[in-house]
Amino acid sequence: MADSIKEQFEKQGYVILKELYTIEETKKLKEEAAAILSKHEVDKSGVFLGLTPESTLFKEAAVTPRLTNALKEIIGHSVVFLNDKLVFKNASTDFGSPWHQDYSYWHGSHKYSVWIALDDADRKNGCLKIVPGSHLSTVNHDGNASDNLGFTNRLDEKEIDQSQVVDLPASKGDAIVFHDLLLHASYPNTSGADRWALISTYKDGTQPDPDYPWAKAAFAL
């Protein structure tokens, strides 16, 4: 008998929701994201925080029933959406994100991220790679961040046991739900094409937290 979503998550620190959004829904999300970037005159690869405050389409996507049900199974009955961001690796991007745990950036209660592929993602264009089960402990983030590519809290690559690394390729509309202690990174985009992803962050509403300035559009599911 297959493990439940909650059992998979507790063991691995992540679950994959295949085809969470249809191809057409994913296309609309990417078009809306592109319109928001254009409105703000953003034209370089990077991260744009706060799509939901800009568009009801993203708020609807954040509470799509299959996702809401999965989050409540993992987190419990009280789930709060905090914010979302677009990670856009345009065709010119040739660097990946370093190994890190998201928890190092916010502390407080543990959070749960939903990484949604707006383009097909594989090793060539920068898919995620993770260490299953690494969500069970914290690690020191003292890697060298002098490349000025962001991620001030990161691990030294030498600290990762490469034999434990799992690639997570994804098709448009797939979602990966993961714990904020799950060690993860991404490959560089060497494909010569865009690779965009939407990342939404949720928390257990019963757990206290500081007021995060980046949680501009928080609401309970």
C-alpha cells in the first residue's frame, strides 16, 4: 500500500503533485507573471516577490482545491498563505542556486514551499535537486557568498553527499511541496531558453511568528 501524502512528506521532506495545473492554466499564470514583470520594468533574470497582491489569478492558484487538501493533510487544519514569488531564469541565465535550507532566511515556525513549474524543467535548464530526508536537521550555512548572486545563507558544496542527491525534473503545471529544512539547490540554465517557476509559501496558522515584511498578502485557507 502506497504511503499517504503526509507519510511521504514526513519521510522525505517533500511530495510531488503531478499536473496540479493544466497546460492552459500554467500558460495563463506565466502570461500574467510576464505582464507583472513588464509593469514593474523588470527584464533581468532573478526573483520577483509578491504576485498575489498584484493579481487575483495568483490568489486563485494558491488555493486550488487539490493543493489546499494536500497542504492540510501535511500541515493540519489551519493553513496560512504567506506570499509567493516568481523565480525567472531567462535564456541568458547560466548559474544555479546554491545548496541551502529556506529556514535560514526566516526562522520562526517552519514553513512549507510549493514550487510550481511554469516551464518544463530538467537538468539542462535549471530544475531542482534535493537531499531526501535532510529536513530532519538543521545545518550551518557558512558557505562563500562572494559571487554576489544572492543566497547569503548557503552551504559549501563539499558538505553535500552527492550520492544522496536526487534531481526533480518537472513538467509545466507540476508542483513540488517541500519543508523549509529540506536541502535543495538548482542547476544552471544552460538551455538557451526560459525556465520560470512560481514558489508559494505557507505556514501552520496555529504557530506564532514575527510579522514578516515580505508576507504582504497573507490569508488563511
